[in-house]
Amino acid sequence: MKTVTIVTEDRVGLLADVSGILGDNRINISSISAEAHGKTSVLNIVTDNPAKAKAVLKKAGYDVSDFEMVVVRLKNKAGELARFTRELAENGVDIRNAYQFPADRGEAVFGFETSNVPKAKKVVASFS
């Protein structure tokens, strides 16, 4: 799974413009986080078509990058996220961005970006 990240000048209507561009191009947003840091906005978007999203947003003049997201299903119970992220830390895996998706059937879906995807995937595969 890939995320699309936009770093741009913060302004009123930014999220409306970005989501409008994606909607006009029939790209569905699964998850989004938006933050303002001073005069800069950072939008992290998960879509059903990250390659197309990146292309149409670049064409619209946005500075866009994409990153692979590592996804793990966790038990939906107190402390499980701490246990998993501690395992990542003990294996030297950094977390650059993190996403929590809605829980379903007793499980929570946690996605994150890291600088070491292969190592993160090994931790995910061995986590129980």
C-alpha cells in the first residue's frame, strides 16, 4: 500500500482543492491526515490509486511524493499498539508516519511508513 504526501504552503481551502482534484479524477480517499506547521501544510493521503493521484496532483502544481506503507493487523485491545511498536523499536525500525484504520472484527489495522520497509515487513511477519 502506498501513501501520497503533499507538502505545500498552508492556506484556507487547501483540503477542499486537493480532495476536489482527486474526486474529479474518480480517485477515492481511504484515509487522510492533514497538519499545518507554521505556514506549511503536510497532507498524507491513502487512495485506491496512488500512482494516478500522484500524477494528477503533480499536474495541478503540488509537490508530491509517495511512500510504501507497511500494514499490520493487531488485536483490538489496550496495549497492543505499544507492544507492536516496541518490537519495531527493538529491531531498529523507525516510524515516519502512522495511521490507525477503523477496527473490524476484533482487529485494528495499523499502517506506517518507515525508512526500512524490508526490515519492518520481517517484524510484521514474526509478530504474534
